[in-house]
Amino acid sequence: MKALRKISNFIIVGLITLVAVLGFYPQKVIPINASGQTAIYSGNKNSGGVSIMVNVYENTDIVLEIVKVLKKHGAKATFFVGGCWADDNKQSLINILENGNELGNHGYFHRDHKIIGEKSNLEEINCCHDVVKALCGYEMKLFAPPSGSYNETTLKCAEKLGYKTIMWTKDTIDWRDNDVDTIFNRATKNLSSGDFILMHPKESTLVALDKILKYFKEKNLKAITVSENLP
């Protein structure tokens, strides 16, 4: 009887410990809004294409060089632009579009959309939209939350303004790790059709891009815009 009680106590203690551990390491929960919309982390697995996402708030000269490298390879990308950058770079916006690429919305001031509330979410997205439309007549439809930070309110606001919220499949973390080989490896490891690959206009990214686009061709994958890659 004592042995049985010891076993029971051991099981109970084990279960309590397991619950405590799971409490400290909860499963990732992807926000979803009331209409059932969530952020999109990848595209069509049968598209035969992958999408480079370039988030832009700086380094205009590198942005224009990235456009040249894309054109050289017959590739396209989606440039998610910050409104305060776009406001000063009308010709760059036009250059991006004239070379077959796509513009997306990255907010106006790179704020944390998870904490700023409904009014500010709407203002950030809408102000960026209005600036780009006024400068080049382009109607953006894709929104990439700065730093990937969003919640149900963000999704609701984006949808209200006619936007789909876009995340990424692969993050090169090029803003932090200034290393060409690291950027290449993160962009290409286990690459598959439909992937969204996040980049920024950094010097090392520009150097790595030529090699990355060559790798896409070797794998018979085409660099297409995010909109072209959506199911």
C-alpha cells in the first residue's frame, strides 16, 4: 500500500511539474481577427516562385542598387516602404515600380503595431498609403508590420483599409548580422516554392543578393512579387 501511495504521489508531482513547465513555455499563438483573417507567412507552394521582401526606411542608394541587381536577373521583389522614407523619395518609388517591382506598406514611423491601439494602427497604415498614392498614384494592398509586431487590432485595421497583413517565411536578420555568407544561408536554407524572404537595404545584403538570385535559378525558382505568390 505504501509503495502504491509513493507511486501515486510521484505521478502527481510529475504532472504538476509538467503543467508548470508548459506555463513557462506556452505554444506560439498566431493572432486572428473576428472575420477569420490572420497574417500570411508564405505564398502558393505550387507557384514555382519565391518572394523577396525588402523593408525600407533608409539607405536609398542601396535600394536603387538592389533594383538594378533584380533587373539584371529578370527578378522582381516587393518593397515594403515606410511612409516617412517614401515622403522624401518620390523618384525612388517610381524607379521601383518602373522596373516591375511591387510596393507594400510598412507603416509611417516604424511604430510597434501590437501596442499602439486601433486609432494609431489606422493612422500609421493610412498615412503611408496616402503618401505613396499621392507621389506615384500607386494603391498598395499589402501591409508588413514593423518588426513583425501585430495583434488582432492590427489585423482588423489592415483589413478595414483593404490590406492583407504579410509576415515572412525566412528572415535574413541582415539588419543585425552584417555578413554576406550568413545572409545567403538564411535566405536559401531549405528553400521551397512560396517562401517569403525578408531583407533590408544593407550593404552586405546587396552583395549577397546576386548570389541568392543565382541560387534561385539553380533551383528552378523564380523571384516574383508577394502578390504574384499569394494563393
